[in-house]
Amino acid sequence: MASFNYRALDANGVIVEGNLEASNERVLEAQLRQSGVEMLRCAEKGRGVFFRKARASRKDLIGFCFHMEQMTRAGLPILEALTDLRDSAGNPSFRELISNLIGSVESGKTLSQAMSEFPQVFGDVFVSLVNVGEQSGELPNVMEKLTESLKWQDELIAKAKTVTLYPAFVGVVVVGVMLFMMLYVVPQMVDFIREMGQELPIHTRALIGFSGFLTTHWWWAVPLPAAVVLLIKFQASRSDGFRYIVDGWKLNAWYIGPIQTKVVLSRFASYFALCYSSGLDVLASLRIGEDVTGNAVIRRAIQDISSNIADGKALSASIEATEMFPPLVVRMVRMGESTGLLDNALSNVSYFYDREVTESIDRLKAMIEPAMTVVLGAIMGWIMLSVLGPIYETISSIGV
């Protein structure tokens, strides 16, 4: 028998805490139910932390939204749906989170209010949409759209990981080989090359100078790139103006910039369409879309759109004025305004950007492997030509 600390909710909605002995958590829960209280969470005495920080993965959230959509569409009460989800959850941390949601709902709070107590799991956008669904009676539809949005994000992240895995591996190999050659191999051959007594070509002198620099200053030159990146991130987190400049660089970077622009605009379009179709007005939908962009340049453009709409301009004209959206998107929105089917137009915009992002990532994936091969070949060719070239010339001259 193990000893468990527990937190539970009695019939009057009062939180109670205590300690009981039981063979496992399910037996403990059954004992508490027999005594008229509902267990919220527990932890074996002496093991771990009793009140752990609630966590949930994206797959947990997808399962949560899908389950709640199916249960509420079938007409089941929220508490029954949450209880069923808790009993079937395999992740202990996620099961504890659902138990806390059950306790909050039983105490009289709505589902969105209960979710707002865990901002590290359910963000403001998530809570706002659930609140709109509760007020409009369209909670199943909101949950369905949230499921689709989370699935899209999961697929996009999986593709991004696939794209970056190969160049990251090759990059580590390239850097490792280059450092080995510069710090060990080249210094061993420098004296031999210089004793040949012939004038060294410029690429050999450059290699020797670069190797000497790394050999002397490796202790700060090697970690310098990582230190610069960290310094830029730190300064961007402290200064809005500097962050705006950095985010502008990201959007204008060669080839990667347009892809990142499409990713950010796709995220904005998806949430904008989701919010508007869930019952929020245009300005509220834009505010939520602004929060999910993660880029200061595009966030300012969305703020300009909101300001123009507040001044009485049409959504399509406000979008066109930013010059960030392609003409096709502007035409889609303008057609939606003229036909009164703006929600369908926004859904088409979301689909347009989803397709653009997928195609761009696929093209990038096809380009990365040959590009990295060329880079690795160029570095190794430079080193081999710079080292072996003078040796070959000396041997050739001896033969003559």
C-alpha cells in the first residue's frame, strides 16, 4: 500500500486536501468517490512534486478539441465529456489538467473560464474562441475548427523539422570537418609548404591566414556566431524598435524570407478566418490574428488594417493598402464583401496561404540537399587545392 497526498472537491464545491493509503491512483479515486468527494489530483507521498505545473502537448490539445467536439455535438454535458476524457487520457500531466478543469466547472465556472486558469496550455486565442462558442451555442463547430487549425500547425511544424534536419546535420559535419582541418591538419603542413620556397597563390595564403587566426583565437572566434545570435535575440526582446528591424531582416532574407512571410500570413489568415466564422466581428478577429503573427512588421501592418477599418474603410481596401498581400487575396476579400460571404472568402484566403506554404517548403526541401552538397564540396575543394596545389607544382618542377 502506498500513501497518497490528494486534492479533491466535495459535494458543496469546496476544495479538500488530505492523505490516504491505496494500492494505486484508481483505487484512491474510488475510495474518495465512496466518501462523496471527487478527486482532482494526487501524488504518491515522497515522490515528485504534488502540485505540478500543468502541461499538454499539441497532440494532447488536438485530442482534447476532437473529443469535446464529438461529445458536445452528441449532446453530452461538458462535465460528462471532460470526465470521459480524463479517464481515457494516457498522459498523467494532461489527466491532471483535465481533473482541474472538471473541478472548476463543477464549482460553477464555464469551460472557457476554467481554461483561462491555465494560460501556459490554453492561450488567449484558444480561450476567446471557446468563449464565443459557448455564448453562440456553436461550441462543437468551434472545437472542430480548432482541431483543424491545430492539425495544420502540427503538420507545418513536422514539415519544418524535416526540412531543417538534413541541413542541420550537414552543417554540423561541415563545421566539424572545417575546424579539424583548420586547427590540426593545415598547421601541420604550413611549415612544409613555406619551405618549398615558391610564391604561394592567394587562395593558399588565405587558407594559412584563416587557419592561423582560428588557431590563435579559437576560444572566442568559434562561439562568436552563437553569441551574436543570442545578443540579437536579447536586444530584440528589450527594444521594440530593434525587434522591428530584426523581423524586417527575417522577411527580406534571401529565399527564406518569402517563405517565412507566407508562414506568418498563413497563420494570421487561418486564425482570422477561424475567429470570424466563429462569430467574432472583423476588428476582434484582427486583434486575435495580430497576437498570433509573432512578427513585428506584419503585426504593425495588421494594426494599420484595423485603424483603416475603424476609420470607415473596407477590409479589402485596408488589406490592399499594406502592400503585403498578393492581388489574388485582395480580390478574394473584395468578392466576399460584395457577396456578403466574407467568411467563405476568408476560408479561401486561409486555404490559399496553406497551399503556398506547403509548396514553398517542398521546393526548399528539394533545393537544400544539392545546395549543402555544393557548399561542402566548395569548402573541401578550397582546402585541398590550397594545400595540395603548391605540393603538386613543386613535384612537377622537380620532374622537369
